[in-house]
Amino acid sequence: MAGPLGRDFFARPTVQVARSLLTCRLVVDRGTVDEVVATLVEVEAYLGLRDPASHAYRGPTPRAGIMFGPPGHLYVYLSYGIHHCANLVCEDHGTAGAVLLRAAAVERGEEVVRERRGSGLARVIPVPDLLRGPGNLCRGLGIALGDNGLDVCSATSRVEVWEPAVRSRVAVARGPRVGISAATERPLRFAVRGHPAVSRPAL
DNA sequence: CTGCCGATCGCCT
DNA sequence: GGCGATCGGCAGC
């Protein structure tokens, strides 16, 4: 792996960032016993003030304000009162944009993820399902509201994003975003075509 | 202060 | 394919 992505990577148009985040690695709690490395295989772009499906559509409210701040920070929120969803803030300071992390493939730290997903379940979770879906991804990586605002470009952050040393040429599938009721026609969902960790519905 | 509703998930039919 | 769980943000009164 080459190293953590810097702020310049995120200070670009959100759609570009979303696309290029595919095959990048999420590195959580690096250097600890809880270290997890996972490859991003599915993301969605949310375009701020010009996107009615974005939480930033109504401007810098207390919750969405983080998306108007500097790029390279986490925006985490609670969905349906149960699950957490994590986004990476994009664009320059003052412009809202974010990429929702929808699914990743576990490369390292499978046991840690498995513990967080719940050991008392009736059935054993298949490996590709461990971080499949935005809620499951947050749960498996231990990301919650306390991580909201985290600077992933900081050396001390428990969450980092790394670019792979060799960018493999994967086919990128593109389609409508999941679970929204506004701007459903925009193809702002991106995924590694055919990867088993991509959530439903399949692209 | 109240009421609505959601960038979801897993179990049930 | 349907639905219940569960709670914070936000708009409106």
C-alpha cells in the first residue's frame, strides 16, 4: 500500500472522489490489536446544496454542517434510529459534498469484525457479508456517532484511507442510489462490478 | 415542545 | 416482498 490519502484527494468534485475511492483501503485502528483493513467496493456520491437527497441540501444545519467544512473528515449519522452510516466529506471548505461508504471487503482483522457484528447470531456470517451495507460497514468497523467529524488525514486518526500501491483495473458499475426518495434518477452509486461484497440491489 | 420520517437490516411469510 | 425496530434531526406550531 502506498500510504494514507491526503486532503487534496478529497478536495475534488465529489463524483470523482467517489469513483476513485473504489479499491482504496479503509485502515482502522492501525497498529493496535483491533486493526482492520478493508477494500472499498461500493460508494455513493451526495452533492450537497444541489442534491435533494443530501442531508446538506437545506444548508449547514447542526447535523449537516460538517459537510460544509474542510474535506477529509468523517460525517457519521444515525439511520432509522438503529444503524450508523459513514461518509467522507469532499470538495473545498464552504462547498458541501460527501461520499457514503456502502460496502467493503475485509482484508485483515476478520475476527475483530466478526466480534462486532455479533457472535450470538444463529448463523455464521459469510465473509463477503461482514461489511456489506452501510450499517453493517459501520458496525463491523466500530464507527459510531463519536467518530463524527474525525479527520481521516490526521496521523492520529483511528480511521485512515489508503490508496493501493498498484491500482488494479476493475470494472466500475454505476447506477441509481439506494433507499432514497428524491433525485432517484441520478446514477451516483458506484461499485466494483460483480464483487460479492456489493450490497443489494445488485448493480 | 410535538410529530413525522429516514442514505437500513434481518426476520417473517 | 413485507414489515417492525428505534431515535435524532428538523420543521412547524
